[in-house]
Amino acid sequence: MRNLRIGVDAMGGDFAPEAVVKGVVESIALLQPTTQVVLFGDKERIEQLLAEEGYEGNRIEIVPTTEVITMHDHPAKAFQTKPDSSIRKGFEYLKAGKIDGFASAGSTGAMMAGAMLTVGITEGVIRPAISAAIANVMGGYTLLLDVGLNVDCKPEVLCQYGLMGSIYAKDLWGLENPKVGLLNIGEEETKGNAASKAAHQMLAEAEGINFVGNIEGKDYFTGKADVIVCDGFVGNVLLKMSESLRYIAKARKIEDQFLDNLNYEIKGGTPALGVNSVVIVGHGSSTVLALRNMVHQTELSVQSGYAEDIRKAFAPATEEA
């Protein structure tokens, strides 16, 4: 197995850089012995934090930057006008092959703008998506996409989500033939709006997709589908609702493994699918635990090869066109 270099935005997130640096230090124990982490950010502050954590190893490299893209900045504009920001510099390293994957709990908009402007959208993909692993009552996870990038989706885009989600579930979760469902207001193929009806037909006819039909809200947590596709508006509402269930349970002192598995900190971040490299976007309020797991997830994503498999899956159609 080749040596990997995982890039991390040290300045991204509500608790950066303190939580990021501590999370990275904790992640070292989870990573392969030959994997290195490259931190982008305020070098002096990062070194101070590493010293406070008592880290004396040689597996963390620092790339100094002087600017930060905040949550209040316009994502695309800030990416272009802040050339020495931690996110911009991280993507430059990713494009140049100096790191194998890049993760940040900073601005989602800036992360996606950076991905599209540097490593680019996978050829043949109409629109990339942000996906999220949602716990189900079977003890596993269901991949939901899109969860916020594209609030309106054409049927062709939803069909592509089914293929990209299948590849991810197969590569990351080891599912040989992932079940793909289309989120809708009824199980019958005649239900839904014009877009969902057309998407249903496309998914049913598409090669490489094990389409199991429409998935209703009542099936969301059941594991009936391994991958659920929907537009980013609905997906984001569902994602936030899922996260809230755990908070409600904790507030009411309800102990339940399924509800515990809804904790976003377990996965640490959501992968952007349909771009030419591994890009992981973390929650803005990521804790040390979430950031530790985000780094580990980035390594696992690189090792899985899903980004290359998505590229291969879409290449034939592109070449024929």
C-alpha cells in the first residue's frame, strides 16, 4: 500500500484551529503507519498547539497560510480573492498531487467552489453532489444524496446520483450490489412530480444501478435502500432532521444505539461525489471527535478508490458522445 498524504484545513470550523489540531493528533493512532497529515493554516499557532498536545512525531506537516475563508465570505469570490487562504492552498496541493485527499470543516460553499475550480468535476457528471451516511435501524448506514449542494435536480442528475452513490457504497462499505431508492411521496412509480416520475423511469432502465423503486419517508431509517437519491433541498432537510433526533434523545436522557449512531461525529464529514479527487466536508460545529474521524474517513476514502471508479464509470458515455 502506497504512502498517503491527507490534507486538512486547520483553520476551518467553529472551533478551529484548536479542535482541528487536537483532532489530527488523535487521528494519528487510527491512520496507517505510513500516512502523513498535511495541515494548512497559521504555522506559529499550529506549532504551539502541537506542543501543548505533547506531539513530537514526524507525521504532521505544516503548510503556512495567512488568510482564512470565513462562513460570512462569499464562497467563490473568497476562494479567488484570498490566494493564501488555507482552503485555497489545500486545493492547490490537491491539484498538484502533493496530497491525496483534502478535508475541511470550514465553508462548504468554498470547499465546493475550490473543488470545481481546481480538481474539477468528473467528466460526464452533470452536477456533483454532497452525500451523507445516515444510520438505519439495521445497524448500518444509508447513503443520502444530495444533502444541500443542488436544491433543484433534473431527472438525469438524480439518475447519476444513483450511480455515484452505488459506487461509493460498494467501495467504502463493501456492498456488492447496493440497493438504490428514489425518495418520493409514494411507492408507486406514478407518484410524485414530473421530475421524480422521469427519474424513476431512468433509474429503472439504467445499467449498473440496483434500483428498488420509490422510498417513502417511513422507509428512511429502515435500510430498505442502501442509497437514497433526492434533490439537495429535501436532502438537507432530512439530514438536519436526522441530526436533531439524537439531540432530542440526549436531552430526554433516552439511551438507544440507533439514536447514538445518528451522531454526525462518528463519520466526521460528508464526501463530495463527482469531483476528480477525494474532498470531505465537515460540519461547521465539528468537535475534536468529529475532526479525528473526518481525517480517518478521508484516508479510507482515498484507499477505497471511489473517485477513480466514478471517473471510470462515466468515461465510456463521455467517449461515445
